[in-house]
Amino acid sequence: MFKNILVPFDGSVGAEKALRKAAQLAKLCEGAQITILTVYRHHSMLEASFSMVRAADPGNMDDNMRDYAREVAEHGKKLLTELGITNLRAFARVGQPARTIVAFSRQHEHDLIVMGSRGMGSVESYLLGSVSHKVTGLAPMPVMVV
């Protein structure tokens, strides 16, 4: 059935539910691989200038965001390992979440995307629509929203 499953993962409760559902599917589809993708957005200097709290040495915000995204992806990988999944990979990418998820899934020839219905999105998701809604509209492959 499915051989290459993508799970966009932001560490939220909804994303963890999607990860568990993908693990169930991978066990049913013997040999299926699960790929975890954590997407982070570029942190512009304009956004930094609006910040009300400044650390003594904030470092490069893009580096901090990338490092955090990698930690989140590794956390998802650990959860899948605990669920008995061994055929898995984890990635962190920068970009607009929905478009990055769809582009990544096309590039790596995923045949299913499993994602949570609500993640750790900002207020803009309420105004512009959720990432899961955008992915369902853009993806050429099936998308399961958990």
C-alpha cells in the first residue's frame, strides 16, 4: 500500500498523534519508511527588531531556529523508535511550512503525508488557514489529517 510516509512534525500534541497514526500505518504496510520533517521559518532582522525581550547574546536567530528544529525532529524520531519503528529518517528545513512540506514530499517521492490538524502555528493560521489545510490543497499525493 504505502511505502514512503512523510510526517510533518512540530512537536505539538496534534503532530504526536499524527506520528502515532503513521507508525500504525507503517506496521500495516510492511517495510514502509517514515520520514519526519520539521519546518522552521527564516527569522528576519525586521522581526528581531520588534522583539520585546533580548538575551545578552542572542546569536544568529536562524542558527538557533535550525538547531531547535533539529531537536524537534530528533524528538519525533525518538518517539517513533519507542513505537517500534526502525525504518525512519528525520530532517529540518527552512521555509514557508505548507509549501516546504509539499516540495519536500515531491522531491523525496512520498506517497502519503500524515499530519496533525493543528500545530504550533501562530495567529496568522487563524487568519490565513492552517498548514494542514494548505497542504491538502497543494499536495498531489494523499494527505491524512489526524
